[in-house]
Amino acid sequence: MFQRVNYLPIELPEVQSGDLISASIVQELIKGKSGEINKLNTYMFQAMNFREKMKLKPFYDLLASITAEQLGLVELMVSAFNLLNVGTSFREETEFSQLQHENEKNPTKKLYLYNDSVGNPLSGELVYSTGNLTLDLQHVFFLANSSHKEKMMAYERATHPVFREVIGYLLVREGAHIMAFAKAIEMATGVNVAKMLPIPITEHHVFEAARKYEERGDGHVLYTWNYVGDYRDIDKIWKGLHPETGQPLVVLEGIPEERGKVPNMKELQDEYSPGISADEYQNILKRLLSKG
């Protein structure tokens, strides 16, 4: 089961206006082939379908704990997408409204349709879970690498502060996941993945928005997302020194102490969201407060 916490992993900047180009990029990073939702589904089904959990507990613990974190990263990206749509509606009274331009396209519609940035629906065929440990680990390793590369490419395509903040954080956390999967493959097979397949490019200090998260140690830590020791055996895999920084790799029980508030988004009339009038709200409030 998952325990819900009403926070985001980081604090997102408060903005007066969004940016449709950034929103479209984030939408693809959420729902594309290497997007956050596909990663969540793949990690989750590999963890849920895992066989011999007790014999191979460190590997199960790794997939299970990263699944829990990935769920929060999806919420972080969706929150960023919503903030990047602030001020882009015809009905929002703001001098920054970008839909004053006739040819601009509002990507907000597509989020509710569960599509990617070009309108393609999500498909379960992208989820990869064979039950074979080494094969599944190799897949998530390449999936995380592909997603990480897309974020590095996306970083330079937009400069909106919300966009840069969320991409900077994800670069560092995803870099940690890549490292963890590589170490898991080495533990399972004896093959040094970094030497055989020197794919990961995780030098995040070159990205300004990622640098602060790298410096505070977010690239060196994995969390159990659990407070009763159920997934502690990831420390059998996540141990030693970080190959790029030389800092020790750390497993912390529970969730990150650094957190951010979940944005409270205003109504969006042209989307009929939430679609509750002032009179209807008063009636709902009365029913909520009634004792019957």
C-alpha cells in the first residue's frame, strides 16, 4: 500500500504567468515514451510482479521504494504543468495572458484526456515487466537513462522558473535512480555496467537549477519511503562512494525532510473546472457541515 503525504518533494516558485511552450514540453516529459507515467507504471508492475521477494529482497526493496518516489515525481510534474498554464486562459484576467495571440495552442485540454503533447493516448504496451530480474533491471536502467537524456535536452529549450526548477530537481533524482539500477545489475550479474555501457551523463553541476540539489546531497541518497524498516535492504545495493563526487551513498528511512506545498489552483472557467457555481458551493458546504 501507499501512504499519502500532502506535500511535493520541492517548493515550486510562485508565478504570475505561465508559459505554453514549457507546459507542452513538461506534458511530453510526463506522458511520452520515456515519460514519468511510463516509468511509474513500469517500476510499479515490476515490483508488484516480483517473485522470490525474500530471497532477492534488496532488489525488490529497490524497485518498491523507487516506485513510491516516482509516484510523487509524477505529482510534482503535473503540479508544474498546471503552474505553467497560469494566465494562459482567455477568461483569466491577467495582462500576461498568452492566448491573446490567435495561433497559440492551449495544451491544457490534453492533460485531462490523458494524452501526450501531440494527442496520442497513453498505452499499457509501454509497460515492461517480464519477471526476469536481470532483464527487467536492464530495461529500467535504459528507461531511466532515456528519460534523463530527454530532460537534459529539454532544459535548454525553456527558461521559465517553474520549468527550470522541476527539471533541475528531476535530473538529480533520476541520476540517483540510474546509478542505483546500474549497481543492482552489477550486484545481480557481476558486470560493471559503468565500464561496459558508459551511458549515464549525470554531471548535473553544469545545469544551474540542478546544482543546488546536487550540492545538498540529493544525488547521494535513496529513501525507503517507509518508517518500519520494510525496504531497508536497499542498503545492500546502495552503498560505497559516488563515482563522480566521491561522497558516500546513503539510505535514509522514511521520506525527504525538505518538502514543498501542493499548489492550490484557481478555477478555470473555460475548462468548467471544477464546474461548481457560488450557489452550488454554498449548498455543498451546508451538506458537509451537517451532522446527518
